[in-house]
Amino acid sequence: MNKRIPELETSSSRKRPRDKCSEPESEPESEDAVDNPNSLSLEEDLRFNDTLLALRMMRAQFPQLEKVSVQPFVLRSQLYSSVKDRTQVDRDLESLRRDRVLRIFKLNTGQDDHAIMFLDDYMNQIDRVVKRMEEKKQSDLMVFEWFKANIIQSKLDTSIGHQELCSLLSLEGGKVKEDHISQLINAGLLIRQLIDQHMYWFSIPNIGSVLKGLAQGRKELLSFLNRRKYKEIALATLEKKRLRLSPLDMRFHLRDLIGSGHLKTLRTPTGLIVRVAKD
Amino acid sequence: MWKEIREREFGKLRPNLFTSSVSKHRLSSIQLSNSKEIISSHRASINSLQVDLTEGRYLLAGASDATVAVYDVQRASDYEGGGLIAKHKSVLLINKQHEHGHKYPVSSAIWYPIDTGLFITGSYDHHINVWDTNTTQVVMNFKMPGKVYRTAMSSLARSHMLIAAGTEDVQVRLCDIASGAFSHTLSGHRDGVMSLEWSTSSEWVLITGGCDGAIRFWDIRRAGCFRVLDQSHSQFGRRPPLLVRPSTNKKSSSAGQSSCAKVRAPHKKLNGNALKSQVKTAKQRLHPGMISSLDRATGHYGVITGLKVTDDGMYLLSAGSDSRLRLWDIESGCNTLVNFETTRLQSSKSIQMALSQDSALAFVPCMTTAKAFDMWSGQTRWTFRGHYENINCCWYNALDQELYTAGNDRQILVWSPSKLNFDEVDEWRNGQAAVTDQDNWSD
């Protein structure tokens, strides 16, 4: 396997979304000091795991969206499509989450959808939102500072209760009012839970249209394959097709659907074919 | 095979090891049985299966047309195909015509754990009936406030005879056969209870899974539940590490536990929100055992449709309508993060899962197939395809290494280890009934 620092790697072959990182064991890689003289610590270069590698690669391959500015995120099902051992993926994600390298958000498209975003990207996203609110001349943006300082660092879960939210925000010294919470909800950082009014989900701001595109793109791709006579298509043909209803590219959707088990790929003498999986 | 028997004779191989290697070998060749068939007497989907725990001989099935039937899985009622196919008809059948029978779907049918003289059925007609097997009469009847989803009795119980009943009501009721009355109710769930199991390590511990997604552990001698499983509490690996570092994960995310509620009391002055007064009065009114009802942790994002405890009492497998299976370490209450590759699990009815003898394999009904998962890595070992519609329940018979599955297509299918080739050829050549205890040289 080609050992390169993942940030520099640009994958040229889109044809095999499944075959990357399919070794089940995590391997310590030999460091190559010449490649990246700016690395902070050798430890980071010496030990990778498959999940982190896949995450970085998919983050680099996140499609460019014209209308919305969203930092790259990766869906959990996409990771499952690339890395073979799902239990290891779950465990690696959990340890990365505890080390505050990334954050996991529960999405409202489907029962068990999660989005994974690196912490730096998430902070950038929050800063963008704050900057836009400043441009609209909204005052009293202290709550966002409190949010970044207290909650993101200490509360690592996907949801938070009302009590805890207020107590953590008020640690900075200010008094937390209902308006502050409304500001956070309006900015898109928190969403009220439907089943429980005192709990909030953490969320990525400005992601609404992307999620709509995700849901519609999934439906479109699945219905396209279901309409065909044998419910399958060659990957080479599928690559060239553009989805009408989704701003995300075909590779994103393919990985997501393969990882969640709706599609499966098979090797044939003419290449890979994608087929709708029946249970 | 003979070599292993020799080694066991000489003492080189331990008997337990020999037994487990033979059963594992047989289990690995499981397929749809071509020599054994159960003739189902049901006219609607079968909801519950159980083989009795004492002899491992009688299979009890409850179906949606209010029929309950018992099948003898060891002795066939007649043979077909020149004696090669054994047909098992029902030994006992109770249907709607029975004067005290159920009138609505039977959702759960279980044997009395001590012997096969009694069995207990729970139905959507809000009744739980205790039947005498030999006379087929209802001995005792309990009326519930809602549809009964599941009943369970503890197989370890030596000092109580309680039937735990999960209904569409939020309270779990314990019915006592000895006295004929309800002994007590367990409150804490916020929606109906679809699955419940007794612990296999203690006769006093009951585990329930509700439609609100919570999995609660109850000690029936105390008030309230002593543990609620939270899917965000996780550990890596089968057991937590020996050196316990204070993990930020656990402490910060428990919202409803009593210690945290007390710590937050001085902060209330800063908040000034309307919740303050409500929680304070709620704290003053609640019995300390009931504080657990404030805990809103969920085990799954959806309804808990199935629970299964391993035989050693250390792990719990739970299935939810979010199409996920989770393996929990009971001692630490953490999610072990084993990922079972399930695409979809049925979400409207509860499913019954089975475990192999040493808990290495989990048999789970996934829509129209039953899958055998490796318990510790989550990989799918085998997929059993044979049913035409969704499978609701499965049971693993460890004595014969057979799997019974039943579902909405009204059939009970038997999956058994394939017979050895020379046995089959021998029978075909002789053309005799395959009665196993006939010697080759008897006249």
C-alpha cells in the first residue's frame, strides 16, 4: 500500500470507492520525515488507524457546494463502506470523539444517521455563522463565545439537556436567558428534540439544504436502480450520471448507500456493478 | 470423530471440550432440514416459540389466530418418503373454540420453568392465562390493563413464582401464580413495554425494554429500577479496563441521576428558568427509589423490540426499531460498541432472538431471513433463507443443535445439522424407516 501522509493524497480513482482501506487490522506506518517536516509530533505520524485515514480521505473528497457554505463532514455509513471491520470503526470513532478530535451529530434523515465532523471544521463553521450574524448587525453574541468555550470542550455527546445547557453556559459568569437559547437555536447550533422538550440535539449550522439534498438524492438513486429491469448497473455508467435533486456528488451517495446496506457492489469481468440489495 | 473418542477415553481430551467441539462442528453445518418437518397447525402468523427447559422436547408456539400448539420435536408422529422425512404434528392444539381460550392474537407463550405441567399465554385480549397441559384447562387468569406484549418467568427462581408481564401500559406487572393476585408493579417506563427478560444470574433481577427506547434493570425487592442503560456510555472491548481512569464521558452525560440533581441545586439561582420550581417539587415528592424514573437515557433510538441475556448473565443483546443490535456489558452498564451488520429489523412487532450454547453466536430474525452473528465481532456468519415472510421468533435447541424459526408465513421451519453422507446412502439402500435405535445386524 502506498504510504503517504493523507492530507497530500488525492485519490484519482473514483472507480473503487469500496476498495480503499479494506485491511481489517490497523497498522503502524513507518514515518517518512522528508514528506512533512511541519509535523508537530512524530507520534501522529507513526500511528494511524484505518478509520482516521478513511475520515481524512473522505473529508478531502467532500464535494464542492456552490450555494451553501458547509465545512466537510462524513457520514457514518460512508465509513462503513470503506473500512471492513465495523466494530473497529465504532470503537475508533468513540476514542477519537473522547480525544476531542472530532464530533458526532445525529441527523434527522432516517433512524440512525450520524454525521462526523472534525473539531476544527466545526469551530470554523460556528465562526462563519457568528460573522454572518455580525454583518446583520445583531448584538449580544456573547452566547456563542460561551458555547464554544464551555459546551464544545466539555460536552462530547450528541445531545444535551436544558438544565445542563444553562448551567454550563452560565459558568462564564453571565446570566443565561431564554433569548440566548433562542439565538443558539436560530443559528442552527441546537435543535429541540421532538420526543422530549427539555433535550436538545447538537447540530451543524447551515446544513439544512444539504440534508434535504441527501435524502432526495438517496431516494432518486434507489428509485433509478429499482426501475431498471435487473436492478443493477455498471459502476462506469453510473459514475457519469448526475443526480438531479442533490447537490452532492454520486460518490458521496454511493458510499452512503453501500455502507447502510441498501446497495451492494459485485465484481464482474467487466468491472464493478452496483445492485440493489434485497435482504 | 473416533480419534477424539479414543482421546477422551485415555484422558487426553477433557469431556467438556469434546462435547463443545462436537456441538460446534454440528452447528457449523446447519441448514434447512431435509429430514424433519413440523406441520404447523396455525392459520396466522406465529408470534412466539419456546422449547421447554427441562427436557428440551416440547415446542410451544403461540399465533395470531389465538391458537396455541405444542409439538414434540424429538419423536415424529409419522414418516414419509420411505421413512426419510419425519413429520411432527401438534400434540396439543388450543384454538378460539376452546371455552376459555383467547379470542385475540396470542403474543407470548412460555412454559412453566420447573416442569411442562403448566404453560402461560399472554394475549392481546388483555388476559394472561395459566394452562394445565394435561387437561388443557385454564387454571388461573390475570387481567391486564392493556394488550399483553410479552410474559416471562425466571428459570432460576426458587422462592417466587412470578410472571412478569409487559403490556401497552407503562407499568410492568408481576403476577403471582401461588396466590393468584398481582404482587407488585414496576413503574418507570414512559411508554408500553414490548420486551422483557429475567436475568440469568439472579432470580430477583428483571430487565425490561420499552417503547420509549429505554432498557431498565429492576430488582423486584426494591422500588424503582437500579440501572438504565445509556447508549452513549460505552467501553472498548468485552470488559472495561482494570485501571479505571475517571472518564469524562460517563460523568458529564448522566442527566437524571440523583447525585447530579443535588449538585445542580445551588446553580438554580443563576438560571432563573421555569424548570427550577418544577424539579424542586418533583424531588421533594419522589421516593428515593423513584428518582430513576427521571432518568431519560435511551438504549436505542426507537422501540426496543427484543432482549436476550447470555447464559452466564454477563451480557445483554438488545434489538431496536432503529435496526441496530447492541451488546451491553451488564456489570458495567456500558455499550460494548460491537457493530452487528443489520440492514433492517422489523419494528412493529417484538422479535425473539436466540443464542448458541456458549454464547458465541446470536441468531436474530432480520425481516425474511434469520442471521447468525458472531457475538464478539458482529460479523454475519450465516444467513438462513427459507421463509416467505417476516420471521418473528426463533429458538435454538442446544441438545440437538437445531434452530426453529417461525414467522408471518405461518410455518415453523427446522434448521438442523446435515446428516453424514454415509448414513443417508445406507438408508436409501436399505429402504427402511430411519429409526435410529435399530441395529444393523438385528433381524
